[in-house]
Amino acid sequence: MSKTKILFMVIVLLGAFVALRKFNATINATETPVEQVIADQLFSELNNVERIVVSRPLYGNSVSFILDDERWSMSEPIVDAVNQSALRALFNEFNDLRMRDLPLNLKNQTAAELGLDTPRFVVETYSTNGMKHTLLIGAQSIQSDFGVGQFDGNTCLVPNSFVSILSRSIDSWRDQRLSTLGAKLQKVEWRAVDPEYSFIAYKNDNVWRFTEPFDGLFSLNASTLLDAALGARIAALGAPLTSDYALGAKLGQLFLSGKGENVILDVYSDSVVSDERAFVLHVTPQRFAILQQPPLALRSQRILDFNPQHLSAVVVRYREENFVLSKSSDGWRDAAASKVYENHIIVDLINQVRLAGFSDETKARPEREADGMIAMSISRVPRIEKCPQLLWWLDSEQRVWVGAKDSKQVCLSEVNFELGVKAIFAVKH
């Protein structure tokens, strides 16, 4: 083999060796930051934490949280429901805590000089595997973003955002809601001391509807007031409830339910007692003013609640025939054909349905199937079960009775929807 070929092979092998070294260096450079982030995270076992204690040695008090049956609660200084949003913020800060070295000008200072001999806060976490971590937070602030801390004996910097959360008062760690149902709430039964004010209502698609003492929608204002009452924040947390606790005049009981959960609230003139809590919950009296009005004063005069401007389709059923009207740039058209209707015909029908209201003459809903139905859809592809629906029945005297899809009673209508729909079908054919 010639010297030239041998020299060429040596150069190739050296090039391959250098390339391999660079490749390995690249891989290591990519992996190191990930490993470094994991190593630098102070509380790396949050998924296993079952108890958290936040102490304030300077004031001699502490607050403790415990996880039981997948639900966090306060266990010290009192046993009570915990403010979930505050606890969530605490965990978010836990996730963001990293080991940050002290600046050079502080590294040689003593624990006393750094405020760690008697720290402002002591945070302890206990895990299911027996692991315990302790974070001390000193009294000295560095610039405006960090304070001095000590995690399991190692001095570090702690963001002031974390310190701010720990500065909450004990009461602010407690749940400020009247009930834990929140968005799960579907049914309200109000049993007033004065039966005149009692009612049962269901919430569907964010709309409250009476089922007792009659069937009907809440007015927009009444619906807003009911949501405000049920979602009211506690003005103050009272002392533990005892048999001789002086409560105001009792207004009644609220039975709340949703998603298989139930809550009972005893409502008084200035406070509430919940079967979920062992404390008196003080609320602003005006919050429950809506519960001191007769249901008729809260009822909307309209059978259906929808905004005509938001409609994209109208479904009409008459006898055995169905068809869908879709809104387009040139008016309303039959979705299954090219037929375009004069705009005023469909707009008038929609307005008549929107204005359909309760009348003084009512009766039980007929057991037979309705003679016709008009459904209002905000989607171009209607889901009938989700749409507001007006149904009507024609009696032997050719009178028209109307009701909503889930109503138990029907009302005598001044508008003959039978004739209006017949006219549309005549145009269609």
C-alpha cells in the first residue's frame, strides 16, 4: 500500500474520531440542563406530599394542611375547609422554587446576620414515603425580588412572590365559599319559613328554570341575583357553632345539589350555617334578598329565553314533516334545498316564538305528542336536545296551547303557531 493511501486512511479515521467526540459532547450538553433543572428544584416530590406546615416563629402561630381522601383541608390551628385557590397558588410557587446561590457579598454572613436564626417563616413538607423537607425564610430581602432562605440546611435565595403567599392571614387560608359545589350546582330547593317564598329550580345551559310552584324561566335580573346569592363570598368566618350560639331570624333552608353531591344551608338574616362546616358563615344580608320575594315576582314572562341575533338555524316540525332553515347572507333558506324564503316570514316567526309568554289560562301538559315544534339553534348543525324548543297542541276547539320542551304545564296562546307554520310549509311546497 502506498504512503499516500496510508496517510489518507489515517486522516479519515482521525476525522471520524473527532466527529464522534463532538456528537457525544452535543448529547451531553443537551441532557445536562434537564438533569440540572431537576436537581435544582427544591420540592421535587410534590405528588407525594400529604402534609404541609407553615409557621411564623416571630408570632408563635402556624397553619397546617393535610391531604385526606384526595382532598386538602386545614388541620391546624382549626379544622376547616381550605381555600383551594390559595393552596393552588402555594403549589405553583413550590413548583417554581429552584436552588439559587447567594450573591458573593452575603456568602460569608452568619445565619443570624441573614435572619435565619429566628426566621420569618418555616415551611415543612411531609411525604407519603416518609421524606421531610424544611425551608427557612430569613428577614433580609435582597434588592426587591428575593429573600434569603435555607433549604434542608443549604442557604439559597427565595422569590418574594413565594414569601408573599406565606404572609396570608390564617382566615384567608380558609374556604371563603358558601358551598363546595361551585360549577357543579344544578338544582336549588328553597324551603322558606314563609311557604309563599319557597321554590325549586334547575339550572341548564346557565339558565335557571322554576319547576315548583310552577314551570317557567327566571327573569334575567332574578337569575343574576340567584347566582350572586349562591356564589356569595363569606364576609367573615364566625366562631365554632354551639347549641347556644345567638343567630339572627331564620329565613329558611337551601338544599343544593349537583353531580351526585348535596349541601344544606340554613339561612339566617345575617349568616349561614352549612352542613359542610362547623362554623357560622357571615354574609351580607342583601345577598339573600332574592329569597324573600314570591316566585311569581322572579319569573320571566317569556316561555323561552334566546337571542334572535345569535341564531344560525331554526328547526320546524309539523305533524310528520321536519325541515331546517339556515341563516345565510341572502336570507333564510331550506338547508336541504335551494329554496330561499322571504326574510320577513322567518323573522316574524322567530319574534313570535321569542315573545310567547305565559297566560292566565293554563292546564296540565297533554300526554300525547305535540302537534308541532319550533327549535332555535345557534349552530348551523342543530342539536335538538340542546335547543330552546316551543311546542304546541291544538285542542278540539282549535285553540293553541304552548309550552317549553320540559314544561309540566301549557298556556293558552294568543298566537296561532299552527297557521304560521302551515304558511311556511305552503311556501316550501
